Amino acid sequence: MSAGAFAPAPVLRPDQIVRFLRLIGSPTCRSAKRVPLAAVAAMCGVSRQALYKARDGRVSAEMAELLTPLIRDIERGRIKFRRTGRYGDEPNRWEIVET
């Protein structure tokens, strides 16, 4: 049995996290892959402002550890988001659809 089979997955590099956060908020990503930063922040237990700072390139080691598993699940399609309301209906107009 190899030791690598039970080793935890490495944490994403800050540049990979920044790229992901910028991509999901870009106008070209307005389909089913769209992920609202507020929903990601709520799932990680951090504020939206912290994610906006991370998107601008200020990713701490703790933030990278929090975001890595969530980013991997979103990229693999295990977690998806669905809009449940219109703008102005309520602050939480997204629901998480786990597959």
C-alpha cells in the first residue's frame, strides 16, 4: 500500500484560487457554472469582503485551506448553485444543489 493513497490533497496555490474566483464572477461565466461569491463565503464561514480581497490577490494560507475543498467540489460538479428568485426578492436567492 502506498502512502500517497491516504495523503491529503494539496492546497491550491494562491494564483489558482484567484483565477477561480475571477472566473466565476466574469461575464463569460453566466451559465450553470456561475457561483455567487456570497454563497461561497457562506459555505466557508467567511465574509464576502474576504473573498473579494482574495479575488484581488490577497490569499492567506488559512483562506487557501478553507477554499481548496470547496473549489475542487465545484469544479468536479459535486456542488452546483441554482437561482431561486429575482434581484431584490431577498438576500439569499440562491440554493445549493449537491449532486
